[in-house]
Amino acid sequence: MAVNRVGLVVHGGRAEALAAADTVRAWCAEHALPCADIDVWRDGGRRGAHDEVAEAGSPDLIVTLGGDGTFLRGARLAAVDDALVLGVDLGRVGFLTEVPAGGVRTALDAVREERTTVDSRMLLTMRASRGLEVPAGMEALLEYGRGPLPPPPRVRDDCEADADWGVALHVAALNDIVLEKLSRDRQISAGVYLAGRLLASYSADALLVATPTGSTAYSFAAGGPVVSPRADALVFTPVAPHMAFDRSVVAAPDEPIGLRILERSGPAAVSVDGQVRGVLGPGEWIAVYAAPRRLRAVRLGPMDFYGRLRRRMNLTDAPAAVADGPSAPLWSVTTPPPGDLAHLELSSVWDGPSPDAGA
């Protein structure tokens, strides 16, 4: 895909991100490509993703300079117009970002010359019993110290709406959509429905639905499974539930997950990729399902998700497993697969080692 316009999402609190942004601007100037900063904090307020992208001239490549949080902001913007997104890793964990800071020019050259791979990632979207909004006076309590909240998602006017099926919202979540309590002393109570059928009624601190990409984020911290980002699935995980069944449930991509707040529950915040987008009360609900559009992330080399998982989570071998001999080899095989296995996806040394090829 040819790149005609570049959008920049920069973590303004990091000097290395600002320096990398200058590198991107200089590269764009050398190749006569328009480059626009997408400043989501302008004028002390926030705008919706559609407005931010339109003001930037609808870039077809969005470059994020920061950590995974910055990449999530870029992904929200890229999903609007099906743009490519390239993440430059300046964060602490780096499960989402692809390129080290020193490789920005090399990465941009590869994109321009179409020497990259496009990684297709599942996104989540949602319906709700009504449009989301944050009650007046509550926004200040919900800020995380990084600026004001984004505006509530817009209701889609191209989808049917009624009392039974609610309204469709302009939402694109790469990691997760979460229903979480607002008061420390009052959990939320909600009926959880998979594919329209009641699974159980939960009382918990939060109920979250994650993508495979988001399985290593909040869902992982809550005890959920690690899922390959190449898979398509919805991962439901309760957070601190007051019940014996506290396991995650992995649903098929075409099985929506509904969360209906029960009458005696406390109010609940709805967050999308970690940002509060609205507050719901008893009797109201959200339904989370796979979005028809997917994120297109630029990848420069082969995926090494499990290698990155081992490094980022500091996985070590069990002492009992290596007490009587050497550790398992880092690579299980060292030669290309035979013909009957050629269709399988294998991270192998014949691809060339890629210590930080991305997740």
C-alpha cells in the first residue's frame, strides 16, 4: 500500500519520543509527504477519533512514538479510516510496539518500499442499552493524571436501534472493554450472557472482555489466559468475583458477550482500552463483539510472540526441571520443516533471530 500522508501520535512526556518525532518529520519532508501531529490533548479538552483524524487530513499511516498506551491511542485513530499503524517502542513493556527508537528511518523506508508485513489484529466493538455518557462532576474523579477523558463514543446512525437490541456505538478496542465498579465498597452485580444465553450472575470488582492482543494486558493481570494474537476469540475474565467459579471463558469470535447490570448493583463505568467512556446503572447493559473492521499493524520481521512473552514476563525455568541437567534449548528445531509441516507457523532460527520482532 502506498503511503500518501503520515499522522504522528507522540508521548509528549518523553524526550526520546520528541526526538524520534523530529526524525519522522524530517523523513517525510525528504520524501515530500505531508505529516501531521495528532494532538489529542489540544486546548485542554478531548475530541473524538473521527474529528482528530479528519483534522490531520485522514493519514493512511499513523506512527506512534511511545509505549503501548501511545500505540493504543494510535490504533483508535487508525481504525477510523482503516489506516496502517506503526508503533515505535519507547515504553517499558512493549507488547504492541514494533520498532526500536533507533530504527525509525529504516522502518519508514521499509514501509515506503513495501518491504513489510501487515499484521491483522481483531478489534472489539459494542452495543449498549443507551448512548454512553459520564455524569457531570464525575470526570474529575475518573482522570488518571494524563489529561481529560475522551468524549463518549458516538451512536452509529447506520445501524438499527430498538429497545431489545439497544444502540450501536462507534467503538474500536484493541485490548479490552471493561465494566468496573466505581465505589471501593460496592461491587457490581451483572448477568453475563454468552451468545445470548445466561452463563451466570457475577458480583465482582470488574468484568472484562479482551481480544487475544489484550490477553497480555488487564486480562492477564486478572488471571486470564495468554492467547496468541494470531487467534480470533473473545476472552471473558471476572476480576475478584465473589463466587467459586472465577475462571476465564474463551468464546468464539462470532459469540457476543453481554453484561447486564442487576437491580441491586452499584453503578459501573464502561472503559475502552483503559479509558472510561461512560457510566451505567442498574438495568442497563452492554454487549461486546468482534468488530467487522480489523487493525492493520505494520510488522518488519517474523512474529516472535512467545519469545517476547518469555522476555517481557521474565519467565524462568523451574529449578526442578533443570536440576539434573541443562535447560531446554531456546529453539526446538534448527532446520526447515518437512513438506507435510510446511503449512504450520513456526518461529525458528532459519527465519533469522529477531529478539524484539514484536508481539
